[in-house]
Amino acid sequence: MAGEGAESSLHFQISEISQVRTAEVKMIRVFSMSVNGKDFLDSDWTPYLSEERKRAAARRRQTDARQQYLGAEALVNRALEIVGADVRLPARFVRTPYGKPYLETQCGFFVNWSHSGEYAVCAVSDLEVGIDIQEMSKTPGERLIRRILRPSEYEEWEREPREKQTETFYRYWTAKESFLKMKGTGFYAPLDSFAVRLRGDGASVRELKGNTEYVCRFLPFEDPGYLAAVCGEDMETAPKIEYL
């Protein structure tokens, strides 16, 4: 799961989080940026990158990994600037024991981000939100498919035409991961504790304990080699991606 960001060492229980929400307005905005070919050490990016992030990136041997790592934080901070969040940039985050990031400065926004291949994506909302992006260049193996999909989901996947099976698998994958990131558990939550049903441009996610249902929306990504999904509260339609 993608995460990371400038953050303090403070960890706390989800029940202790006290985020300030706007009473009536429900907002979710999604941003994306290609990380390829950008010099994130250039002074133009200084306001959007923490020194901790730069030091951590320098320890990563692969160029692609460094670009993803720096690009994700740069995108998050640009997004916060665009939505007018009352927070000092580069923003600092605190994390729950399961790793979900929350802004250290409580300003009424929830933030989540992900990266894969050459792209980073970020969702900013006034309600809990989770987002995931996956590059679909690799055909998933049988072992991974059976690990990720419930038996009923596997049967649905198996009924798909062969040429659509890879995309269908990634639809399940991004829906599950965006849901788990919204909930704040990540893959610490058992994959058999909830069920996903694909529905056109979205998916319904039902927790088996309590029978609570959530909605995920697939995002119309400009690069057909990638699939992204966002999960949040009361999403009637998929938010448009704002490319930076």
C-alpha cells in the first residue's frame, strides 16, 4: 500500500482523532501527476517537499522509486494548496497504528494518496476517503488472484472474457485497497471480512460483520494502462481527476 509523507512520530487510535468538518458541504477532489522527468530537488518544488522526505528518498537506490516517493508528497502538498487548506506546507502527518495518515494540523480535510508506475494520485475530502492506483502492465498470477478475490468474486472474474480478466482483477484490487485505506486498516483487515460487487463505473463494498455498505468509484484515468479507484462517503458519481 502506498503511503508515506512528512509525519511526526505520534501514533494514536482512530477513536481519538478529532478532525474539524464542514457542517453541510461534502467535497472530494482528486489530483494526479506524472512523476517522470521532474527534478523534485529543483527550488520550484521546495515548498512542497520536506527535508525528511528528501533524505528518505536519497536512500532509495532505484530512480523510479525515488521519483514516486518524492512525487507523491509534492502532489499532496500542491493539492492542499489548491483546495485552500489552512495548513503550513509542506504538511506534516500523524498516523494511526495501522498507518493511515491524518494531517497534524486539523483543518477540516482528510487526505489520502497512492502511486504506481509513473503516476501519483491524491484525494482531498471533508469526509474520510481512500484512493488507490495500479499500473496494469503485469498479468496477475493465479496465486495472487485467489489470495485477493473471495470465491464468489473469483467466479465472477472467471466468467469474464479472457481479454477482460486482467482489468477486472485490477478493478477488484483498487476497489478493495481504496476501501481499506478509507477505513484505515489497510491489509491488516482480513480480505474475507468484506465483499466487493462490481457495478459499471463503481463497486459496492459490504462489510460482512454489521452488513454496512460503502461505495467506490473508478476514476476515468487518461492513461488506459492504469486504473484508479476512490472510496468515500456519499459519492453519487466519480470525481473528475485534476491533472497537475
